[in-house]
Amino acid sequence: MNGLSTAFTCRGEKSDDSTLRKFWEIEPLGILPVEDTTADESVALKKFKEELSLVGGRYQVGLPWVQGRPNLPNNYPQAKHRLLAVQRRLDAREKDRAIYAAVMRHKGLASAGSRSIEADVVSPASCGLPGIRQQTEVPDSPHTTKPR
């Protein structure tokens, strides 16, 4: 070392924060933000602002329902067909039926009063089918969780 020390001082007329903001502004360059909202978005935003309210220190707003959309079709026949296909598949596979029944019982979707449950979660009569299902003992298995 030769004993010399150097110090630099930077002093400006404006605060560094405002200088930095001006540096990053793009409007002075002629680049303006483009409004990229559609008419539907504009209407939704306007409705959102109108319905926004502060209740008890929390903001509250209604759900933005879209008007003029068609109602969804009734898919009951398709759902029923899928349910019956699952029931047929479970009837053919004893082990899978026991695991399925245990899971449904654990989720609270089947009778949890005893370890013996109906083989079907949905009764055949509720689907318009005649018949009686056998009862199945649910084995204790590492794949199932006991109901709480």
C-alpha cells in the first residue's frame, strides 16, 4: 500500500428514488400501456367494483355469474351407466369390492356401524334395479384405514 485513499461522493439534486422511478418509466419514450381487456372483462370489472364492500373489516363481493349461458344438460343416464359399470366390476372382483367398501365406509358414505357392510354403497333399488346383494366381511388390510 502506498498510503493513498480515495473516497467518492455522489450528490444529486433529486432523491435517488425519484431518479430511479423516472429511469424505469416507459411513457416518456412514447410506449403507452395497451388496454387489453375485452368488453366482457370490462363489464365484469365494473360490476366487481360496484359490488365490492367492506363489512366488519373484511372485503365482500358477489360471485360473477355469466349471463346468457345455456343450462348444462342432464347427465343422469350417463352417471347411472357409469355407476352400474363400477358395480359390475366390483361384483367380479371380491378383493377390490372389499377395499372399495372399506374406503366408502371410512369416508362416511356407507354404513359404519359394523365391520360387515353392504357390498354396494348405492342400493340397487335406488338405481331402479331389482335384486339383493350379499354382505361382505371387510378384512383388516394394510391398504385400508379403520373408521374413527
